[in-house]
Amino acid sequence: MKHVYGWLLLTPAAILLVAFTHYPAAATFVDSFFSTGTAIRPSRFVGLANYAALADDPVFWQVLCNNFWFALGTIPTAIAIALVMALWVNDKLPARALVRLAYFTPTILPMIAVANLWLFFYTPQIGLIDQVGALFGAPSHNWLGDQHTVLGATMLMVIWKEAGFFMIFYLAALQSLPPELEEAAKIEGASRWYFFWRVTFPLLMPTTLFVLVNATINSFKLVDHLFILTKGGPDNASSLLLYYIYQVAFSYFDTAYAATLTVVLLALLASFAVLQFLLIEKRVHYR
């Protein structure tokens, strides 16, 4: 009877999980083997034709490369900054609550508001960055209109928004560590750096694994910011995989090809998650 009661409690969550996660993923995988249907031409089975078209799509490879560099630039940087901020606000410092609030504020701002805020920073001539640069004689620069700077400018905005979110998890983990460990290290004469590297950081590995998985997912799901800032331009220099899927599905109305791109995205995220668990799980110490 207890097993039946437990399954009854799990049933609502299981239904939602299947309806909004497993079924859409399976349906998308099936749709990737069909053509896009119209009112006068129904969809038909095309096998691997969509995947063959994807392999020959130069925009896809450019977007995939953009997403790789975007993830490589944002994930470690945001995690490192979050850890430093958590260590900083975990110490006894004046106005500690205010500092924590300041670090966390970007996280609670709507994504559209964040994009418009940074659009003001990057606007040529009248933007805050160019105005400050003009005080030192620096020339005006179109940060979002230059292929060499647009991706970096977008990465900076994302790091600013996500670091405070990851900081909360590290701060909670730091506050759960036994204070006796630090007291014992001080008695033994261990330096703060040695204590952090040998004691604190290994104990934070479960949090690091959780944050790393979330940061990886976030680096592949950017749409709102790009829609406001660049719309993927110039010349797809800032377009990322999910935004390209959005364009294909809702601008070009090629739902079959969008489904194929979505399958690739899901496969990439699943591969990264498995790789992260295989490489980091053995270094995670649960208490």
C-alpha cells in the first residue's frame, strides 16, 4: 500500500514531465525525418534528407562555432566570478547584505530589460561606453555592428547577468561548511589560499557540478537578448544555435528543418551533461 501511495504522489509530476519534456522531444525527433507540410502539400517522409541539408548548411556551422566560443567564454568566466563574489560576501564586511543584493540584482531583471540596458551601453556615440571613452579621446565604435566585437559584447552582458545567480548557490554551499574546518586549519598554520584549494574548493564540487550543468544549458538557450540587441547580425556573427532554430521555425516557417536543428541541440546538451558527470562526478565529495 505504501508503494501505491508513493506512486500516486509522483504521478502529477510524472505526467507533466512526460507531457512537456519527453513527448515534445520524441515528437521533434520524429518530425526531423519528414518534410515541412503546407496547406496544399502535406508533409512526407524524407529520411535523412534534413540531416544531409544540415551538414551542407554553412550558416549552421557558423552558428555552431559561435555557440562554442560563446560557451567557452561565458561558462568558466561566470563560474569563476560567482565563486569570487560568494567568497567575498561570505566574509564579514560592512553592508554585507547590500553587497549581496547588488550582486544578485542583475539576475532578477527581465531578460528584455537587461538587453535594452546593455543596448544603451553599446549604442555608438550616445552610449555610455563611447561617452566614457570620449573623455579619454577614444574614437566611437559600433560594438554590436562589428563582426569582431559583437560576440564578445554579448558574452559580457550574459556574464554580468548570470554571475550573481551562480553566486547564490556558492554562497549557500559556503555557509553549510563546518566552521571547525577553518578553525583547525588556522591552528595548523595553513594559509587561506591553501585552505581554499585543499578544503573549501573540493567540498564545493557538488555545487560546481550543478552550476556547470546549468551554465552549459544557459549558454545554448539565448534568444531574447539577441532578438533585442543584434538579431543575429552582422552577417550571423552573433547568431547562436537556439536563435537560429527560432529563425528557421518562425521566420522561414521550415518546421522540419527546425526540428532537425533542435535534435542536434538536444544531442549536444545531453553529450555535454554526460561528459561533465563522467569527468567531474569522481571528484565530487558528498557529505
